[in-house]
Amino acid sequence: MTRARATPIGSTATPAAHRSRSRPRQRLRASRVFWLLALPGLVYFLVFHYGALFGNVLAFMDYVPFLGISGSEWVGLAHFERMFTDPDFWNAVGNTLFIAVLQLVFFFPAPLALALLLHSIVGDTVRKFVQSVVYLPHFLSWVIVLALFQQMLGGAGVVNGWLTGLGANPLSIIGNPDVYGPLVVAQLVWKECGWATIIFLAALSQVDEQQYEAAALDGASWGRRLWHVTLPAIRPVIVLLLVLRLGEFLSIGFEQFFLQRQSVGPETGEVLETFVYFTAFTGGDFGYAAAVGLFKGVIGIALIYTANKVAHRLGEQGVYKA
């Protein structure tokens, strides 16, 4: 016979209650290595993303760094009133929207097309080699990427040298404001397209091969298998990434445009990120720059909320469920 464990006098807790309270502590101790590895990333986001949100108060102040927040003058909505009547601001908005639309039309589908191409390659050796080659530009800095484009498409670059040797007129691409938008999108596609295929390749690997076999037995061509099997299977991933991309619609990058701004002039090369930078650190108008940044963030929130609602109407989960 087993003897029942005596409960201390005055204690109302049962052994089951003790076990239920100790389970969270046990799980925490078991995953302490994971939390230690995740701690630097958590601190980074807490300090530089969530903590930085308190800096939006500068958008309502005539902020002077030497006086600090407590000593700077409160101006209310004056910066926003100035923003909507500033032609330089609207020039930056126009340039940003133009390049953002080009990125959405040409860059967003490019990783999907490349992932479909890589997925169709039968040989594992060839697929891994191609993946390694297309991933490589992601790890290059924008300084190196722009230097490579300069060497290829510049006035004294390889392409113009080849055209001159054939007796043709050289092309004016680098530094030409008329082709600046397509050029920066081409640079982005070359640098980031391969890396952006990772999520699509992961989604394609989950598609049931039996569906392809059944469609092939029914006489479906490669195009019909793509349209009726592949794309519907990865549609949730496509919608999710599209919603996230719309949320960053006005955040088209900084370093790429900062390095090329002077070559085409502010009229063509100024975008919202560079406008905020030069307004704050060159002009010293930190309050106005913070107002522009806050405006861009509010528009991003509205876009991702609207896109998520549209995703729900289409029957997809989106980023979150309302």
C-alpha cells in the first residue's frame, strides 16, 4: 500500500496546484538559452524601435538640441501646417510615390518569378548553385553595388566602351534624371531579388506533389499547373507579403538614394528618407523633420490596415485578424 502525502496544516494548495504553478518556471528554465540568444534582438527593438516612438513628441516642438525637450518651445501643429504648404516636401512625396509604384510593380513579383524558376529546376546541384549566385548580391553594401553599376553603365563604363567601339552613340544612364526611377529599381532587383526568394521557395516546398501529378495526368500544361495548383497553394504567402510591402510603401530605402542624390539633383533624387535627413542634420530643423517622419508612419499604418481589411475580404488571413 502507498501512503498518501500529508498536506501541511494551514495549506489549502493541492499537489496539482503546486505542479501547475511550477510548470511556467520549468518551461522558463528549460528555454533560458533561447531567451539569452534572443535578448540582444529584443533589446534592439525595444530601444531603437519602440523606445524611439517617444521621440515623435519633437514633431510638435521647435526642438533645439542644446535646450532639450524640456527647454524647447511647444508649437503644436505648426510643423504640419508648414509641411502641407512646402513645395520641397511635395517634391519628395512625388519622387517617393513614383519609385514606390515602380518597386511594387517590378520588384515585388520578381522574387516570385525567380522562385518559380528555381523550383522548376530538377537537378539539386544546379539549383543550389543558382541559389548561391543569386543570393550573393544581398551581402554587398550599396556602395559596392553602385560602384559596379557605375563601372558597367557609366559614361566610361563597359557598355559605353563597347558601343563606342562599334561606332554607336554612348548611352546616358548614370546621372540621367530621365531614367533615374527605372535605374534604382533595377539596382534593387539585382541586389535583393535572390534573397527575397527564400520565403517563396519555402512556400513552394510545401505544395503537394500529388496535385502536380494529378493535373499532369488530366493533361494540364505547365502554365495551367502553375495557375491552378502552384499559385493558389502559395496565395496566402503572397497576400501576406503584399500587405507588409504596402505598409512600407513610402519606406523605399535611404542609403541607395542618399548616395545618388547629388548625381541627379534634389528635384529628381530627393525622397522622404533623404528629405528628413537633410532637413534635420543639414538644416537643423529637427521638429519639422520629425513631423515629416510621423506623417510617413501614419500613412504606413493606414495602408497596412486597409490592405489587411482587403485581404480579409478576399478570404485570406493577412497580417492579423481583426
